[in-house]
Amino acid sequence: VIPRGWREMMRMRKALIISFFLYFVLIQSIWCHDDDDDMLTTAPQQHLAVPTYYWYTSPDWTTVINSAPKTALVVLNPDSGPGTSKDNGWVNKVQTSRKAGMRVVGYVNTNYAKIPITTVTQQIDSYYTWYSVDGIFLDCSASTCGSFELGYYKNISNYIKTKPNYTPVVTPALPANLIITNQGIQPKCEDYMTRADIVINFEDTAAAYNKYSVLQSSLLFILSINLGR
């Protein structure tokens, strides 16, 4: 059995790796109606998304919650997933985050489509049953475009969208049962945009992000949100 403190340290180490990007910016597109030409236009806004990979007693939670509304989304990760049973400490953090106006998504590791779908869906069920989350963060998502990988994430995406909608009406207006895939690199095809609401294609420091070679040519994958799903 790994001591809780050691698990927390490992979670925080991973948080340091990916928070540079997730905490850097969450790009949200709000669709609005243009009466002049009957066209849809977008008004980009920036909000923070924080991978809160620390124990619910950590003072970092207070810092994050107090950062709302600039912080619009947090990733819940009790134990590299939902854990084995409901914990009221996490229930409290979800409720407090919601009251502050933030969305809460549950962390699930897919190990590049190697985790059985039944295991993934069981973890998804646990998040919704125990913590009434607003969506799921699918970490270690595959970036290759074989029929197996695309089918794997399509099935998971469809499953998440069938879950109850616990999301209150808040700003920013993100899709219900939000799906985030974290490839961490540029996906090999655009098919993943139909399997997630947000696709993450970069995982490094802010300094490295400024030099990212595909930044100008593929904004679609820079934390893009597919609001038409």
C-alpha cells in the first residue's frame, strides 16, 4: 500500500508537468448571433484551468477556489482516478468549487487506449455517482489515428455524453458533460475533435509554448472547444 502522502507527492509532481499548459490558458469560444448578417461569430475569452492534483486538505485548494472566476475549471483527481469509494472530503471540494462558479471534471487515465473501456467507464460512473462532476479529463490520450484508437475514444465520448447533466448554469458556458482529451502532442488527425470538447496538444512550460512550431498553423488543437457537438 502506497502511503497517502507519497501518492500526493506523485500527483503534485505530475501537476507540475502539465499545469504549465493547463494553467496557462483555457480558450473559450462563446457563440453569439449577429443581427446584421445573420451569421454566427465568436468572441474568445480566456480562463484558467487548474489540475488540482493534491489532497483535499491542501491549502492550495483554497488558493484555487479564491481565484474564481478567472479560474473556470478544475480537474479532480482523488487517487489517479476516483479511488475505491466515495470520500466526503472530495464531495466538499466539488461543492465549494461549484459555489465559486467553477466546473469540475474527473481525472481518468486511458494509457493511450490501453486501459480496457470497461475500466474507464467504471471510473466515469464513480465520478458521476459520488461527485456529480461536470465532465471527464481523459489523460494519456492516444494521438494516433488507427481504427482501434478512434473507435476507443468515440465509444468513451458517447458514453460520457449519456451521463446525467449536473452542471449548473454558470459562466463560461461550456458544454454539458465536458470531455477533455490530453494527447500532450499534436494528434495525427482531426478526428479527435469529434471525440472531445477540448483537445490538448501541448504539454510543457510556457516558455516552450511560445516556441511551439505548430502554434500558427493549427490553432484548432490549442485547447480548442467544439461547441457544435
